[in-house]
Amino acid sequence: MAAKVVTKQYKRVDLVQVMGRIDSSTAPQLDQALQNIIKEGRYHIVVDLAETDFMSSAGLRALLSALKQVRRFNRGDLRLANMPDRIHKAFDLAGLLELFRSFDNTVDAVGSF
């Protein structure tokens, strides 16, 4: 399945839904979506991983880069929602679980801002 990244803008939060495989060929699509939101001066982002099948280090790098940018000068945060077990394990192996706030569902993640 090809990756698909859908963004939705709400009043205070941007929701990024990631579907499919995020690897070195599709991670730039995720990175571009996140960068477009940040360039608009919006720093509260929720990434919904419910339909994400796989995430390589390139995908982790895109999320980490966006996290650093939105947290700079305490402007905002990037939070994760609906993280499947296999992706949770990837974050754990990479030592990134402590950096990201993670929620079991999108409603809680959006409401946390």
C-alpha cells in the first residue's frame, strides 16, 4: 500500500493522518506535510498513526525534526495518537518514546492542547 498523508486544520490543532508504509521513499511526503503546517505558523500538531503499517527510521526522523521545530521557543508540541504496537516498538527501540506524548485516541490527543 502506498503511503497517504492527509492533513486537517482545526481551530487550535492540525491533525495529520498517516496511512500505509512510511519508508525512505514516502517519508518526504510526511515531512513536507509537517513542514507546510509549521511554515503557516501552526505549532500544535497531532499525528494519527492508526492506519500506519510500517515506519522506518526516515519516518521517525521526519517526526523528530518537526517535534524539534514546534518545541523551539516553547511554541507548541507534536503529539501522537493511535500508535500501533509495531510502531510503538520502533519508537521504543529508537529511544524516542520519552520525547513524544502519545495518546490512545485522536480525541484525547487533540483535546490535550
